Amino acid sequence: MNLYAIITLLYIALSAIHIPIFGPFYAEDCLAPIIAGLLLVHRPSLRHPIFLPLIVIAAITAIHFLQGGENAYNLAVLIYLAGLYLFARQSDPSKKAMFICGGVLLSLFIIGFLGDAVAFFLFHIRDTGLVFLGDDVAQTENLSFLARRYAFLFGNPNVLGSFYALPMLLFLRGLEEKAHSFDWKKWLLLLAFLALSLLPLVSTFSKHAIMTGAVILAFFANSLQDKYPRLVRGFWLPILLVGLVCESTVLFVTFPVKSTPPFINMTTGMYAIHQTIYARMPFTSPSAWLIGSSPAKIRQLYPTLADVPSIHRTLLQYNALDNLEMFSTFMDPHNEYLNLAAFYGIPALAVIITFFIRMALQRQASRYATYFLLAFAFACLWDDLLSKRWICLAFAFLPCSENPRKTTTTDACISQ
């Protein structure tokens, strides 16, 4: 296995352990200087489509910096993640290495989940350090299931929910060549492991699970293509349906569900509070529409755009009025589209969306790519995902073709 692959898989393993070093820096970031050095030695082509969004955002960040309102941190993060993507794309680990790395990480999540379950049910230890305690929201009877959500070492169940897709992608991509020759015993063993590995994910109650589901559907679609070609054509439909249901829980308070028509509580959802505010930001001035606003400007704009009575009504539904001041003063958007539009403007958002559309078109022969990108597009409606290291790594491991015998991670379709 080459040096690039070793460093990439080590980076992924350290990301799963999630050891904090200082501020936003974690143990895996210690590998960043090595990654940067190797990228300088083996430079990717400047014709790669990832550089156009970076150039646009760099120009906008420079303008904000000259205006005295931008510390360039957001640009540094994007450059770091772009470099990580390019490096992992060149690493090309063997299928065996991917299978082992993904399987070990999924096994760690299972062990942590089972350990927490034993501690909770047998020894009545409520806080094991592996769960998120959401007492403020869970006080509402119909949201009581959110009182304990599995988070492993990430502290936040939604972070684990977004990370889960990466080890699952590695595990299944590492297995796909052999899966075509599985007998029924091996299929049963695989199904049992997948069912067990999904228990921790289900216990996060995270909508980000849609991305892991997309990876699993792509694997089974590829495996069943030869025998059931008509059946697998509709495997993308569950992603669409689940995505729409999940988005409804963002737009509206769907818990409690009403027993009378229209059955769903149409009060604005908790995430929709700050998403509505961020949706207005690009239209506060021509400058905000064209190049976005600096972090300092966004913090100034937020309370002026907040509808406090509406926020009060929404938080009342969640029994979370203690958070009224926080929601009225400043919150992150929890929506990648609105996040990019607010920070960098509508044109920059259009450029980045175009990049992902091009990625989807380049890899349209790959179900992993098309299914994952569809799920990712939905997940961006309820979180700021482009700042997640593991999401960029997942992009790097999306193949170009659905036929594992005819493609590698570094196929020409990525325009290296």
C-alpha cells in the first residue's frame, strides 16, 4: 500500500476517534503538514474543477478582508478541505485496505453502542460519555426519544450521523468485488453485520443517516443489477422520499402530530427559525447579494432580521423557551446553501452548486456517486456539511463507474 493511502486511512481512523488538540484542531490535523508537502510534490492539475470555486471564494474573502471584517478563517478551512479531497483522491488504497478500515470503524461504533446499552440498562448509568443528553427538548412528551442519543466520541449525534457514511462507503466498496460471488451464507452474515452496524446510527436519531442509507442502497443495487435489473431502477426513490420527510421536520413542527386534519403541526420548525433569517441576508443589500457578508456583519444582521414573536411560538412547541434569547440573537444556519449565500453571495453559491452538478454528471455511471450526491443535497438542507472533513473524504472515495472491475478511485472522470 502506497504512502498516500496509509496517510489517508490513518487520517480517517483518527477522525473517528475525534481527539481534540486545541480549539477546532483535532488529532488528524497533525497530518495536515505531511499532506500539504506531498501535494506540493505531486501537484494536481490546475484544470481540476475544484479550483474555480476556490478562486471565487478567495476573491470574495480578500474583499471582506480589505474591508476589515473577515479573518480569512473560512477560506483557510475551504482550502484545507479541498487539499484533503485532492490528496485522498490520489491515494487509491486497495479494496482490502478500504474493507478493513471501514469494518474496524463500524465495529468500534457497535462496541461503543453495546457498552453504553449495558451501562444504561443494567447499571442505570445515564451519561456514559458516549451519548448526547437532550433534556430541554425531550421534556415534550412526544420528543422524549431524543433524551438520549448515541454520539460515540463526537459529542453530537448529528456529527456521528454525518460521519457514518464514510466508513460504510469504505466497507462496502472494499467488499463489492467479492460480493458478486457470495453464497447465501455469506449474504446472511453480511446482512447481519449491516443490521448490527445500523443500530448505533438509528440511535443517533440523525437525519444525516440518509447519506449512509444511500451508500447501502447503491451497494445492493450494484449487487442485484445482473439478476433484477428492473427492480434496482427504483432504488433511488427511498432517498427522495426520506429526504422529503426529513425536510418536513425542518420546515414544520411535525411532533406532536395532530389527530385532526391536516394532521401535521404547521408551526415553523426549530431549524427553520434561523434558516428563514439567513434566507433574507443576501437580499439586505446589493453587496450582500453579490459577495455576501463577513462574519461580523452577519452577526449584526441576524438580530435585526429575527421575528421574536414567531420564534417564541416555535420554541413553545418544543418546550424550549429558555433558548429564546439565543435563537433571537445569533445561530448558525444549519443549511449549507444559505450558509454559502450569506457568507459569499448568490453567484458564489451558484458556482459551487455547478461544481457538484458537474461531479454528478461526470460520475453518472456510478450509483455510489449519484445516490450519495442526492442524499447529500438533501442533508445540506439541514446542516452546514461542507466544513466536515469526512464529507470531503467521502467525495474522494466515490467511484466513477458502478462496475468495480473497471474503475479505480482515480479514474480520469475527475479531471485530475
